[in-house]
Amino acid sequence: MSNKEKEALIAKIESLGKELEEADKTNDILQLENDDLRTEVMKADQRTFLIIEEIGEKVNRLLEIESKVDKILEAINKK
């Protein structure tokens, strides 16, 4: 292998090393963004869960009120 070919290979290896460093930096940035997005999704899931829980409580309250109204209507109809 001639010196010229060796120098070309060394230059190519150095170039690839720089590309790898840039790729690593990009990967780190993307991982941080991914972590941020996961955190946002988890927060949204938690909010959604709380809203669903609140809706369930209100539905239960409505069912209780409906039951009381039914009892009152039954008592009125018996009179």
C-alpha cells in the first residue's frame, strides 16, 4: 500500500470519526427530546386519568340522585 493510499485511508478514518462524533451529539439531543416527550405524555396520561376519575365520581353522584328521585316519585305515586 502506497503512502498516498495510507494517507487517503487515514483521512477517511478521521472524517468518519468526526461524522461519528456528530452522530453521537445528534443522538444525545434526540434522546433528551424523547425523554421530554415521554414526560409530557406521562403528565397527559395522569391528567386524563384524573379527569376520567372525576367523571366517574360525577356519574356515581348522578346515579345516587336518580335513585333518590325515583324513591320520591314512588312515594308521591303511592299517595
